Amino acid sequence: MSGNDLLSVVRSHWLGILLITVFMVGGSLGWYTLQPKIYSAESSGIVVTAGAENLGMSLAGDNLAKSKAKGYQSVGESILIAESVIESLGLKESAPDITRSVSVSVPLDSVEIRISARSSDPQTAQNVADAWVAALASQVYELDKGNASPGTEPVTKIVPLTKASLPSAPISPLLTATLGIGLAAGLLIGLGYAIARNHFDRRIRGASEIERLFGLAVVGTLPLDKRLSEKSSVLETTGTHRVPGGHAMAEALRELRTNLDFIDVDNPPRILLITSSLPSEGKSTVTSNLAATIAAAGRDVIVVDADLRRPTVHQVFGVLPDVGVTDILSARASIDEVLQEWGPNPHLRILTAGRIPPNPSELLGSRAMEHLLNELSQRAMVLIDAPPLLPVTDAAVLSRVADGTLVVARARKTTRDTLFRALGNLTRVRGRVLGVILNCVATNGPGDVNYGYYGAYGSAENPQDDTPPVPGTVLSAPAGALADNPATPLPEPREASTFLAPDSPWRAPQDGSRGRRSAPPRQV
């Protein structure tokens, strides 16, 4: 994972990382509050020898004091001293317990003995440290006096040097260290959570992911539009009411229209099949909106509703659903009798599905359907709204007679596995895949594709901008339309896609540029 990938993961899951970090810091603060506070007090004494008459005896006495200090350290750690301190202070702790709370140390090459006492009560820690030095001095005096000649004083003894001061702050636990550990642990755990979730999240999040995994150009990215949370529709062209987000959608559709013009300038496709992997990914809305955008440029377009199982195009355009494709194929009506003109723009006509037949796949794969599409392509550019690829074979059958197929994928909903299987279905029937349309891309966040630019350039909320909507400006797929459709897990798609030949002009650029920004290279 590169640095940019890691940054993208953090941006995508920043809220989870933040919550985990806050939880860990709060937990460490709670642990700090519940832990008993330990205070430490330190007292010391020095080992002295009897007065020396000359320099030589003084040096000898100093060496003796240093050697004795090392031996007295073990005496200071004994149970005997602990019992003496307990008796003098009237403590309730046992000798082994209080011994574990006291440390005796002798600095290197020094005659000083340091006593450090720890306790949950600062006054007790101070008293124990001072009493320990006094008890050690008394015990050392008794031991050395027993080894000295009768009637003589010991050669060495311990003299208290400094009194212990009353501790004002605990030494354990430390608030800064506790919070620091909690913060570091929270960030590490949060980052691990984000990486794990990113690894197991099979949903497609951006156009670059499609181009990298499948080698296909993303010919268009359409932003998420909350206006279609209830149903798919085409933006009204007669009113003056401006809705936030219109500029981003309008520009995205114009960009898609332009990219389709440059897909193959020598042999521009006249019959485009638009489908998706699963239902509710926005294919019908994308088809209708794209058709309206092309018609807004003054070009003739015919939308054919080839979804003979669940037709929806008539609902989007608000036309009659009674007659359509099935009536023409069964010779009950002619094209001119069932072709309906869309009121807001005469360049756009709709051929609805008609009556739902019992054998949709056979009708769509018939020669009559092929002749129908060829005849329509003589009149105008044909956009076919086809059923999803995975539930039924209708779209795969139609892809053989279309000039090219566009697959709609919904950002953060369509998974890599479902798109892999859908493209595989087209490959098996030798369908020509022109690219992918990424639908419902977030307008803010890591996948916004700079849609905020359109709002800044011509904001729909700007009261000074009262220009009516451009005829044919359309909307994206509904925000909440996609239902959960679990797919059978498949192996990770390879970097070099099997859907296109290595020298195919439809392959996404490998130089880092975006496929949707430029037309594929033409073969010479």
C-alpha cells in the first residue's frame, strides 16, 4: 500500500479512526482515575569513619566507608529493618509488604545510602523513608559494635544526611503517559481497523479503481443527487426553480456526452446498450438522462426500453406504456405508430417495452429485434435500456447486435465481484464493452471528483443566478434505490484485464491519465 493509498483509506474511514481513538483515550483516562495514586519520598544517610590523624589514614577510611556502604545495602533491604520501622511508626502492614515498597540504593563509588519509600499516602511515604534511615543506622551500629573490641566504638557508622520531603504529586500512574499511551493505541487500532475494513470492503469507490482492476475506461462519472431519493425522473425544463447540485449533474452529463462522441470518430456507435450488473444501480435513469442531454444538443435520439421484465423508461419520461417493442416484434404495430415524442424536446423519442411477454430472451435475440434496431439507427442515435446482466441473459443477448455496451456501476454499492461477473457475461458472447459509467459518486469527501467546482463556478444557491435550467439537464440514479444483492465471492480481478485485448483502443490509459477525460487511441 502506497502513501496515497493509505491517505485515501484514512480519509474514507476517518470517523471510525476518530471514534476508536476517543474511546481509547477515554478508557485510559478512566483507568487513570480508578488506579490508586502512588507517592514516593526519598531520604539518605552517609557512612562515616572515625577521624584520621593524617592523609593516609583519611584515604584508608574513605575506602573503608565505600566498601562498608555496599555491604550496608543488603542490611537496609532486610526484614529486620522493616520490623523496626513498623514498630516505631505503628504501621499495620506486614514486614514483607513494606519491604517491597522500599528500595535501598548506593550510588557508584559513593558513601551515600539512599532510601526511597512508596505509599498511597504521601505522609506515610515521608515517615517511612526517614524511619528507615534511622533504623538502618541503629542496626548497623549494633552490628559493628558487637564486632569491635570491648569498650571501643565502631570504626564506621551511618549518619542521616537529609530528611525526606513531603511528596506533592504521585509518581504512578502519570496522567500524560497514560493519555499518550491511550492516544497512540487508539490511532494504531483505528488505523488497523481502517486498513482491515478497506481490505475486506469489495465495493467500488472510484473510477481509478475500475481502470486499474479491469483495464476499462470510465467514460463518465455522475454525482449523487438527493433529488431522486423517491423516484427516477428527468429535470423539468419549463420552470425556473433551481435545485442545488444541478450544475454538477449537468456538467457530468455533458462530459459523458462528449466522451461518447470521441469514442470512435471514424465509426461512431449508433446503437448503444446501457446495462448494469444488478438492479437498482441507476441504469434506466442514466439512459434517460443521457438521452435528454444528447437531445438538448439538437441531435435525434431514440430510447428503447428493452427491459421486457420490469420496464421503467415510460415512468421516467411520463409516456404511455401500453404499446412498444413487443407490439412491433409481433407485427401488431409499426414503428411510427408506437414511437412517442417527448414533449419538452422533439429530438427525443421513446419506444417503450409494451406488453410483457412470456419469452423476453427469445424476442430480444430474434432477427426481428436486430432489424428493428438497425432501422431505428437509420433515424437517430439509439440508446437501449437493457435488463441487468447477472439476473438474466437479455442484456448479453442484445450486446451482440449493439455497436457497443456501457455498464453502469454505482459507487460504494457495486462490488468488484459483481462487476467482474457482469463483464465476464459480455465477454463470453463477444459483446463490445465501450466502458463503464460510474453513478452516484459522492459530491464531497475523498471521491468527490472535484464536483464542488461546478457549484463554485455557477452555484445553484446563488440568488443572482436566475438562469433557467438548460433543456435536457438530467439527474442521476436514486440515492436509496439499491437493495442488498450479495454476490458469490470471486478471485480478485487481475491487473491486466481479460475483458480487452492488450492492444485494444478501448483499454484505459496506462500512463496515469483518466480514461474518461480523453478518447481512446485509434488504431492505424
